[in-house]
Amino acid sequence: MVALPDEVVFAALGGVGEIGMNLGIYGFGPVNRRQWLVVDLGVSFAGPDVPGVDLIMPDVRFLEKQRENIVGLVLTHGHEDHVGALVDLWPRLGCPVYTTPFTAALAEARRLGEPGAPKIPFHVVPSGGRVTIGPFDVEFVPVAHSIPDSHALALRTPLGLFVHTGDWKIDPTPVVGNVTDPARFTALGEEGVRAIICDSTNATRDGVSPSEVDVGAVLTEIIRNARNRVAVTTFASNVARIRSVAEAAHANGREVVLVGRAMERVITVAREQGLLNGLPAFRSVEAYGYLPRDKVVAILTGSQGEPRAALARIADDDHPEIALSPGDTVIFSSRTIPGNERAVNRIINALILDGVEVVTDRNALIHVSGHPRRGEMEQMYGWLRPEISVPVHGEPLHLSEHADLARRMGVKHVVRLVDGDLVRLASSDASLGPEVVDELPVGRLLKDGHVLIDSADRAIQERRRLSVSGIISVAVAMTAKGELAGDPVIDLSGLPEFDSRGKEIGEVIEVAVLDCLDGLPKPRRRDPDAVSESLTRAVRGAVNAVWGKKPLCHVLVITV
């Protein structure tokens, strides 16, 4: 029997063709005996197309079937789109988890905040360290990003070196966290890189990103010129930005008040890790109302318009301890994630109507991205000189622009993927080149309260229909002889009160119910299931005739 060749393969089960929900897997070995290394386990945030759902997670059914062959899970950094599914999905994998100190501490703090969360075995590796995980030698290569302790992965295998960049940028002055070291990546390039699996988020933007230190200078100037209170909203995980705001506040003689549980959790971990050394302790939210208006800077959650976050509650005048007045200033030190524009604009408009001055990245350099622009990507490709490029972490436009850039940089093979495509990156059979060799099952799991459900679950379909056309509930009592035992009980939710001619829709429904029952043969009237089916059709048809929509209809038939 001819032995099958060893191969290195890669697939994304989330994060390709979309922003968020990152989950990559690397396999080593022959096709029938591969060992798998999982990279990141993230979420994306739900939109209006899945009403009632908070988070979306990748479907891991393929990995569940390969559970015995998973050698480990590696986390590149602590953002939710890379680690947010850990508590919910790790029990389905049951493998050891490898990451660096801040990421491990942040993930553990999040786990402790989830009632009943499983104990997860973290193996903490120092920044820049190396660890052997099955057939993979994994080096955590420091990179700059918008959260501390971010790393690319240098994956060494018997078939060569592969670089998984994770999220990164080039920033020589990041305020907090790593820098992306040209010398280290140049050394990897000298070693010989078979493939780069690389972030595409900002592949459409020319040039090089400004530095975090530039943002700090602008924030200092805005706070200096502010007459009254200043509130700054940013991502809770952006410790460098929080430090920049705090330094700007103290430079202008202001106290910092921290608002929001997510913000407090990250700051606790950051202080434990020594990332905020030299800064005075922040004041609690209770101190806000006692500080003079020109002596306070509040750092708060809600930069993406989250309805339950601090900023939304303040804009709605619904926060128990924080209020803003005309002449105060709110700084959105963030960039709006696509899909969140309406929610963010609602808050901005509410603040402006209240006389609050609003500053966004449209009119000041108060935010820089944590992802590389085209000039930075060109530098990375110049350092590594890979044989193969696999664009990931982006929507189709970003992936296409990234692929074009890689070709212009002289990369021999550029492989375009969608979620589920399994690409061969290397083989012990030299005749086999890089190409898509299989299609793995992919999908989405929805976090619905405390429950994980499939994206095709009936509950979601029914909620979508409810959001468009409402629901009608009808209860009728029938005797054993098939006679109506009393007046039908009808309840409407989400329907207009009157039709276009001014007639009550409830009356239309009642007539439809009575006419339907009168027209049923007696044998069918003695069958509750037949009565329910007939009434459902009659009611939906009658409402559709006067309204033009078919609401959900639940009919309860009781025999008395």
C-alpha cells in the first residue's frame, strides 16, 4: 500500500468574507491522520436580521468530530472577535489553550464573569516565546495592535515555516503594548516562509496608519480647550487609548472617572499586568457628580451604540449616576463598525439636541485603527517574502484588494478562500502545489440568552416574521358535539387597529372565525386539529385581504 504524503493544510471556519468570528485551523499529516491546531475562537455581534440574539459564533461541528486529533488552541490576542466564543465553545473541543499573559488574564476574567463557565486550562507562554504543540513549533511573535499582548504566530513544521499574522499594524510608538519589530520579521523571512495567512481589514486604505501617540496629542489639545465636562468613549479593550486619555486628563488637571463594567474589568487586568504603571487610580462612577464640571474626564463604554452601554443610557437620560449638560463634550475615540452606524448616529443626534459638543474621527485625529494599511502590508511582505499568500480577516472587497497587493509584491501563489475551504499549503510530495483540496462544513451558532442555537432554528425565523407582521392568538371552546361553547377569545400583537376602510381588524378576525366554524362539516368540527388548521387559514386569509400581510396565527381549540 502506497503511503499518503504528509501535508500542511489550512481552513477558516469563520473570519473569511466577513469581519469578526475568527477561527482558523491548521492540519499536519496525511489526509487520513491529520493533527489539528486551532487558532482563535471568536464571535461577531448580531444585527437586526437575528432579533433577540446577542452574539454569533462559528459552527464547530467539524472540530467536534476531530476532537481526538486536536493538539491545542492558540489565542493570538484578547479581542472578542478572536476569543469571545471561548467559554461557550471550548467544552466542545476540550483541548489545552495556549496564549500570552495579558490575553490569558483577560480571558480568565471574562470566564469568571459567566455563571457556570467551565474551567479552561490555560498554558501561558511569554511574549516572544516558543512552545511545541503536537507537530507544530509555535512562536508568539509580538505585533502592535489596538489591544496589548497581540501576537503573530510563526508555525514551524517538518514541511516549513508558516506565518499567521493575527491582527497587527506597524506603530513604533504604541503607548501601551508591543511594537512590530522589522528585525524579527526579516529574520523569519531569511529563514524562509512558505505561506503568510494575513489580516486584510484595511487593504483598501493607502499609506501607513498614524501612531497612537499622535492620538494622545490631539486628545490633550481637545481636553485643554473643553470648557466643561469631557466624556470619552472607546473600546474597553483599547488600553493604550485609555492610557492616552488618562494622561491627557492629568496634563490638564482633570480627574478620570471610569464608567462601565467591561471597562472596569479590562482596567483591573491591565493594572495587574503593569500596563498602567505611573497613572493615579481612576475614580469610581460615584465620584462623578461631586467633581467640578471643568475637572472631570469620564471614560465610558458604548462607542458602537450598544443600547445597554453607559453612553446610550446617558444620551437617553437614563443613567443613574452620569448626566451631561449643554456645553459638555463627548469624544468618540473609535471607528464605527459597519452595521452599527444607525445606532451610533442615534446617540450622536440625541447628544447634539441636548447641547453637547460631539467630536468624532470625521473632524479630529482621535482614533487610529489597529490594522495595517497598504503601506504597512507592503512592508510585511517585503520582510517575509512568502511563497504563498492567503488573505483572511476581511470582507470580499478587502480580500480582493489584499490578493492584488500580494501579486504586485511578487508572491508566487495567491490563494483566495471562503469559510470552509481547506487549502493545501505544503506537501511532502513535491508535485502537489497549493490549492483548495476540500470543503469543510461551516455555519453559525447564535447565542440566544443562555442557549446556543443554529442559525436556521425556527425561533429566529418566527421572530423575523413577528417583527414584520405580528401575531394573532385565537382560543375557541367546542363541545363534544362540535358546537361553539362560548365567544372566541382573540388577542392581537403587532397589528394595526383598523384596516384601510376604518374597520377594526379584531372585528374582521372575529367574523372570519365564526364564518369558518359555520362552514365546517360537523365531523371536522369534532376534530380539534381540523378546527385549528381551518381557523388558521381563514384568519390569515382574512387579515391578508384587508392588510396585505399574513401574520403568525396560533389557534387553541379546547373541548369542553
